Amino acid sequence: MSVFKAWHLPGLEADHVEEWRERVLPDGVRLRWPWLRAGAMRELAGGVAAAGEALDRVPVVEIIGAVDRVAGRLLDPADPLRAEAAALLPAVTGFHPAMVALVLDRMAAEWRAPALQRLLVAELGGTAVLDGFEVLPEGRLARAFGPRLALHVFAGNVPGVAVTSLIRALLVRGASVGKTAAGDPVLPVLFARALAAEHAALGDALAVTYWPGGEGPAEREALAAADVVVAYGGAAAMAALRRAAPPGARLVEHGPRVSVGIVGPGALTSPERAESVAREAARAIAVVDQQGCVSPQALLVVERCPVTPLEFTRALAAAFEQLEETLPRGHLESAESAAVHRLRNEAEFRAIAGAPVEIFAAPGTAWTVVLDATGELRASCLNRFVTVHPLRTLNAAVLRLAPLAAALQTVAVAGAEELEAVATTLGRLGATRVTSFRAAPWPPGHAHHDGRGPLRELVRWTELEDGS
């Protein structure tokens, strides 16, 4: 039985470790990580922060180059790094190997040099303001500085998000401690190790390991050392971190989000057009098994078109069935499977009671589509469970999303003639991204993350005045 060392902790010594803990994956691989003694994380985080200060002497283009080389390895099927990731991630995440391969390809492409340069230009106008004082467009002389130490608290629903977060901090020369999630303690560690092999100074400014959230001294000590906390997760996790974060620390929250899809009249003009949109919608939902914040959980379909909502729903069900051949849904834990059955049963009982509800589902739990004409938006249990809601007009579909305003993230739209007007209304409601079904699962690296600049929220500015 092989052992994967699920940590990258520069400076780790034997006396830092109280005990070693393990978890056995379904394929027999053991994940192993250190349970740190009191004071150990404080010491390790201090060393990482000191290494981060040395990055002031490393040009940003050099950082980009090192990250780019690691990304190239993750994209190369013949590279041992890619092979290790592809072997471990299905077992640790539950995703099918085909899904893991797709996610690695799409995520690592955003870690290549051209994508990182686009991000820096979009956010900061380029690298110059990170390498020295520069004259800003309004005439001020200023320089941007990254955090002395960022603590990243990751969720494990989508592989690669953690790596993206670490890269963003490195681009602004911020040292980082990353707390991996139980759902993916592998890819961030593989990335950190590979980066250390490419560029030792970057590897020393990056620490990644696992501990259960809120348990033991490591989280408390890492929070005390950090001046920026970047957190991903549910509402309870965000609230706990707000309470625990020290005064003065900046908390960058990426909490729970909901994404949906809207199918307008232009997508329902013919069976062929509707089937094409249904295939794109099904794939957008299926990517990472609907676990992403950009994954549509409900579809709002306009009525009184040549193709009816019922016909579109049938096309969507057929598309899900086809995807099981090329991009199968991954393994479900017992609680996830129970949630699918519970929501299916609720829909069936409502249909029996006379509600305008129809259910289309795989014989197992691979996918479920519920056509619900009651108008009430219902939460999805994820894992390819989607509800289709017929609405009379495109405007009604947009306005129906108002109750989701605080959590609304991506809205995938097909068949809207006046897309900019629709996007304006959605933006006012709270949506942070309006896109196509094809692009929905893959926001570009330079996109505003949850409506905010992903690098701008990490940096602080120093202005240099001539004093006259």
C-alpha cells in the first residue's frame, strides 16, 4: 500500500509533530499528514512569511515562468506529475477519471504564462506596479504590495480552485499557508512540491497541509500570523472564520453561491436548436458533477415557443443520458445518494398530489431532471439534479431570480435577443457573471471572482509623494 505525503511544509522538524494521521483512499493509497504541536504552526508560518519577504528580489515575470512550467507539466499526459494527479484525484475526490482529466486540462490552462499575464494586466495594468513605483493613469506614483502572509482556507468541491488561489497570492509576491480540504488534500500539495522543484524561493514561501477545520492549534496560529485570510466554503465556515480572524486581518470571502440557466425564445425555435442548447446545458451542469459555484442548479425555460418546456426537458434528459457514456458522474457518498432519493420522492409525492410536476431520471442516481411548473424555485442537492421551471416570458424568468440575489453568481443564458439588457437586469439583481452554457463551467482566470478583482483584493498600495 503506497503512502501519499499530504503536506508541503518548509522547515518542518520532527519536534513540530505531535502525531501522524492517516486516511485510506478507496484504491488503497494512504494519505498521511502531520498533526502539529502547539506553537509549531506559528514557527512554520513565520518562516514562510520571511521567505515571502525575499520574493521582493524576484521579478514577477520569473514567478510567472515558474508557475507556467508547473502548469505545463500538469497538462502533459506523459509527465509523472500529471500521472500522479490523475491517479490520486479520482479516489480522493470521487470524480470519474474522465472528469479529473477534463478539470486538469481546463484549470491548468489558466495557470500558463499568457493567462497569468492577462490577469495581471486586467487587475493591475501589468507587472510594473509590483516591481517598483510607477506613475498611475491619474498621475500618482504608487506601488502595489501583496500580503506578508495569506492564509487560504479551501473547500474541496472542485479540484484546482485551491491552486488558483495560491497562484494569485504568489503573483503579488504574497507568502501563503494553505489549509487543504478533506475533499482535495492532493492537488495543492503536488503543485507546491513541483513549484519548489522549479524555484526554491517560491517553494519556501508556500506551505500547504491539512487539519480539520477549527480543530487543534494550527488554525488558530495560522490565523494569528496572517494579514489576509482567503476563505472558501459554506455559510457556517465563513461565520466561524469571521469570529476567529484577528483584528486588522483582511477577510476575503468566497462563500456559498447559486448559479442558474435561462433558456429564451431564440433557443426554442426548432427541435434541432433546442437539442443543441440542451446538450450544452447538460454539460454545464455535469462538469464537476454540479459541485462548482458556477454549476447551474435550475433552468428557467420560456413558454409559448415552437419547442415547449416539456420537449426541452426531454432533450435535456437525453443529453444527460449521453453524457454518462463520455463523462460519467462520479462516486456518491451515502448521504449524497440519500439526498437524491429524498428530492426525487418529494417531487413524486407532489406529482401524485396533482401538482404540475414530471420527473425524468436515470435508473440509478446518475442524473435527475424535474419539470416543475409550480413556479417555486427549489434548492438542488447537486450531483446532476436539476429542476426546469417554465415561465411565460424572458423578463419573468429574469425577475424570478430576485430571491436569490444575495447568492446569485453565474447565469447562463441562451436565446435572448437583447442579451445586454438581460445582463443589466441580472447584474442589478446581484449576478456577478452572465455567460453562455458552453462557457459557464470555465470562467477565465482574469474574470472578476464573485464580482471582485482577484488580485486587487489581495494588494495594498503605497503612494510616493514629492512633498511639494
